[in-house]
Amino acid sequence: MISEIYEKKFSDAGFEVATAETGEQALSAAKQGKVDLMLLDLLIPRTDGFEVIKRIRGGNYDPDIKIIVTSNLSQREDQEKALKLGANGFLAKSEYTPAQLAAEVKRLLNQYSEQKKNEARLNGEQKHNTDRKKKRILMIEDEEIFIDMFGEKLKEEGYDLVFAQNGAWGVKEALKDKFDLFIIDMIMPAMTGEEMVTRLKMEDKTKNIPIILLSASIEDTAVKKIEAMGIQAFFRKTQITPTELSKKVHELLGEE
């Protein structure tokens, strides 16, 4: 019954789901088909969860399979044993509803994907890095926390960033140099985001360069007005992660 509930919730969340009732069935599924992630209880018939982890990590199985233990055996020694054997995570069943578990698994998969990208980048295997180093971004932002948070992520992705900490300075930089994309905060000293967009859209040199607008707080009516001016994306700064902003940059620059 529990398995059927989980299967429905994960299917509703967009996953393709297969179920196994014993450790041997789980190992067979991992061997025969493409499994991205295994949600594994520790107390299962024939071959328990610990043995399943041990055999997958020590045998001829896809090394990229992620194993997340979902169990009510939440003693520290159980968690440590599972992780030591090669599990990627440990979630106590009692702390999540089925829907919450599906959401948490989706978050973990995104996290694992980011980790893999970071490892590839560190190993010099990020195939777009050479091209990205040619892309220049002007970020017009005056709050250090967002400069650090968003700027560092984009630098890690290989982009060349220039920062301007007031609106007039930002427009001056935009017109003076060559950029592939602008990231602009709506509320800036010397010139507002709306004024900057208006000015940039008037100039032949900058009118076709993609613009991402950011704001900590803005009325919905103002957002519609700004979007009508021809920007490519708008985000509330407190509701977007550096990774999400980076993905939008990749998309606008034709890299995804």
C-alpha cells in the first residue's frame, strides 16, 4: 500500500517509477534498466538495504545511480553505515509526507546535477567554458550581497563580468564597451531600472542586447510595464537562486 502511494506521488511529480518488493528485485532492476535514482528502504525481504547498497557500489552496476535511503531506521549508526557503504543520502520516512518526499528527491537530484557540473568544470571538462569566456555580462547592481551571490556563480560558469554600482555609471559602461547581456537591478542610485532600459533601447549599439531585470520588491503592474519595454526576463531577487539565474543566462545566450 505504501509503495503504491509513493509510486502515484512520484509519477504525479514527473518521475518514471518502477517498484521492487525485495532486495533481489531492486538489484535486478538496477542491472537491467536505466535507473537514475533508487529510493531504498533498509528493512526489505531476502537482501536488506545495506546489502543492496554494498552490492551496487561493489559490483558491475552503473556508478551514476544515486541511492537515497528512506527508512524509519533513523539511528545515527544506521545512517553512518548506509552512507559509508555508498548511499548518497538518508531521509527518515516519518519526517516527510509522500508529496514532500517527491519534492525533496527532486531537489536532491538537481543538487547532484549541479555537483556533477562543478566536478566537470574543475576537471576541465566543461565543454562550453571556452565559448563562455568570450561572453561579457554587465551587472548593474548596488547591493554587495547580490553582487557576490549572483556574480560569483556566473564567474564560475566562465563569463566575463563587469559591475556598475549606480545606474548612470552602468549606462555609461554599456555604451562605452561591448557586452552580450545586461543584468539590471530596478532600484539603483542615479538612474532607475526603467530609465536604464529606456536609454539602452534607444541606442543602436545596445537596443538588441538581452536584458534581465532584478528587483527585491515591485508591484505586478510595474512588472507588466517593464516587460512591455522589451526585456527578456524579470526575477524577484529573493525568489531566484544563482543557479536559476545562470540557467536563464545560458538560455538567452544560446548555450542551452
